[in-house]
Amino acid sequence: MGYFRIKISKSYSKEKMRMKILLAEDDASIRSITSISLKKVGKHTITAVVNGREAVELAQKESFDLIILDVMMPEMDGFQACKELKASEKTKNTPVIFLTAKAQATEVQLGLSLGAIGYVLKPFDPMKLHEEIEHILNLKNSGAKAA
């Protein structure tokens, strides 16, 4: 069982995508770094919550361009949150990306089978995070999945 790392190719589009992103991360420092990175470097609008249940509930009330989920969170983990988001008519087409340290092949495969479009592994470079996310979204638009 190997580990996966997203690689950014030189052919990747540098066009900036401004998105409204929902971030579910229980670790306050990672939540803060991720939010600051995506706001300052990526120029995205971020709404952050601390668990999967809050993410699912908020996504039913507001529309987001992207949902980023940690895997290991209290109350509802990222896998269950992804499953519920993909089962909902309102959120089934919203892209989901996992931001996690859980990168074993079986876990990656589970997340993708639940409907996630890719993974970003912790630790990540805050200055490159928005590029990794945009790369995953570009792969999605081309029909591929990032793992």
C-alpha cells in the first residue's frame, strides 16, 4: 500500500478561480492556516466549521463552489459527511476534496468511491494549496480523479 501526493503539472491552467469554499477541519491551527492560505493566496471566500455534521448542515442552507473535508473529525468524520453530501439533492454536484493525513490506498479509494474528486495531503505548503485545489478541479473538469 503506497502513499499518494498530488503533483502539479506545468500544463495546469494558471487562470485564477475565485470560489466560495466550505472547510471542515477540527484542528484549530490547520483550520486557520488553510483559511488564511485560501483567502490570502487563492483569494477565495472561506467558511470554516469544526466537524462533518456542521459541514453537512451548513451546505444545506448555503451554496458552495467547493467543500474541503478533513477525514478524522468529532461528531461526524469526513467520509460520512461526504456520503451525506453526495446523497443530498442540493449538494450532490458540489465538488468535495479531502484535506487529510490519512493517505493509505484503502482510505483514498474509500473517499473517491464516496464521491470525492481528490485528496490534498497534510502537511501541505500553504503557498501552494490553492494551486493543488485548482489542479484537482481542473482534473475533475477533464474527467479524471486526483489521488
